Amino acid sequence: MQKIQFLILFLLSVTIVFGQKKKPKKNKKEAFHYLSNCKTTAEIEKLNSKLEIVYYLHMGEFSNQEQMDTNTNPQVKPQEVIRVPIWQKERVGEYWGITCLVSPNTPLKPVGQMIFKMSKLNRDTMLFESFGLPEEMKGNFWYSEKGFANFKPNNLVKLSCKHIIIGEKMDYAMFLAAGEAPCPTRELHESVHGIELGGTINLWGSRSTTVYYGANGSRIRDNKNNPVLLKRGDVRNPKYKDVLNPKK
């Protein structure tokens, strides 16, 4: 009788041990990198708001390397632009970002930086406002997880220029608003005193026709006849991930 009881207890214990299900492992949170707050093309296609579509079309990593590989025009220079969202937690409901113009393979020292805000004028028209950075905001806050959290919009340098964005679905155009002067700036180069943004943007990337002005208002360089074709990179696989956000 004791042998039978022992056998039953043994079988029950085996059943309990092997019948237990292992708890599923929690997905490990992906380490932050400078494009973490951008969206993939697939994610952008699912958006319904024009303002959000335009905003995230502008965000990410853009390069004209493909154009450089096939273009023989000496006026076309290598360019890389990185734009990332800022103040998403601090300014909920607003759409702020920073543009960093970098020389290829040297992201730690941006050639120029400018902060912008997008807002909706009406159903089909978006407003693009530009701001300069004071000295205390310059540097590499843009690739930090907390970024500009310790700063506010009133810390920025207001620039007296406004651009307009219009378009449909996933294809939009930007131009200087009527009656507006080019954006005053000395952030890009000592000889550049103003810029007029322009061009188109879509899921592939952007066709930039920016115009650069000197101190006397003369055009230093005009990309309208020689657009810079900036192809969008993969926001899930940033080019400078290991440089700007090294593994801990």
C-alpha cells in the first residue's frame, strides 16, 4: 500500500513540475538612439493628419550620396541633413524639431543648426517657423535622449521669416510665404546671411532648392536650377548610431 501511495505522489509531483508553463520573457527595450523618435515610412503611411505626415516626413537622416555617385556637376556638393523631434513630452500637441546640417562622416560637429516649429494654418496649409539657437543651446543636445528638456521656446532666437507647406497625401512642397524676407542666419557659414528654404518632400526623401544670400542680399548659391536630392535613410538603422549613441 505504501509503495502505491509513493508512486502516486511521485507521478503527481512530476506532472506539476513539467506542467508548469514558463513565463514569457519581456521584450527588452531597444536602446535609445538619435532617430528613435522618428517614424519609418510604413508608420508615416498610416498617419491621417496632414500636419503629422509633413512633420514626420521631415524627420530622419537624409543624404545626397546617391546623387553624388551619378552627378558630374561640380556645383553639387555632398550634403547630409539630420532632423529629429524635440520637446515631444514638454510641449504636447506642438510640433518642434531641429535641423542639423553635417559634413559627411563628421556628425559630432554640425555645420549648422536651426530649430523649427510646424503648425496648421488651415486644412491644406502648414506653417513652418524657424528659430536660431543661443550659445547655451548649441552643441550636441539633439542626439541625447533628454535633448532640450531643460530649455524652452522662449530661449530661442526668433527669426523673422515664415515658410508655407502645401500638398496632398505623401507629397508636399515648401516655399517662402508671400512678402517674407529670407531667414537671417549666420549659422551655416560666415558668408551666408540669409536662406530661403524650398523644394519638395515625400517618402523617398527631399528635393532641396534652398537659396543662400550674402550680406547685401545677393544670391551666393542657388539650388533652384541644381536641386540637391536628399534620400531618406532607415530610421531603424542610423548611419551614426555607434558614433553618437555608443553601446553602454
